[in-house]
Amino acid sequence: ILIEKREAERKDEQAKTTYWQLTMKFDLAQFGQLMAVAKLHHSDLQLQFYTDQPQALKQTEKFLPLLTERCMAQGLTISKAQCQLGKIPETLGNRRTSLISTKA
């Protein structure tokens, strides 16, 4: 798990905006690896899932609408929710900007 407070430049403004990013990596045995990245700016949430197995992609896409519905029930606006195939990094890394980093 990696929790970070990040800054990004806004396209429509000169100022930078801050947001929280939560990154989690899972080993799902027969489904392979899954990495979840959630970015929160005020009440706007972006959800991105990455997996290295087509079967895990299919399962994640199946439950993504339920997850977005539950997030919206908590008062969040979901501006992005997607899953895609990709290479999962070996580790989330030791970034000095992270506030919390745990390994189990």
C-alpha cells in the first residue's frame, strides 16, 4: 500500500492542485496480480485498475460498476473508472514523498 499527497498542474489554470493517491497491489493467486490506483481531489475520485491477466480483467470489469455505485453513495463523484491489461511493477517503490508505506 502506498498513500501519497501529490501535486499536478491544472490545464485551465497556472496554479497547481493537490490530490491524494492510494496505490495497492494484490496477488490474486489464479487471477494473477492486480494493482489499484485511486486519486482523490476534494470529492472527485478516479479509479484505475491494472492487471496482467485477461481473466482478472474480466472479473474487475464485472464488479467496477458496483464499486463506482457504492463510492457515489458515499458522496463521491467518479470522473474515471477503468481497468486495463498491463505489466504490474515488482514493487510500489520507496518514494520519499509517501506518507505511509506498508508491506505485509
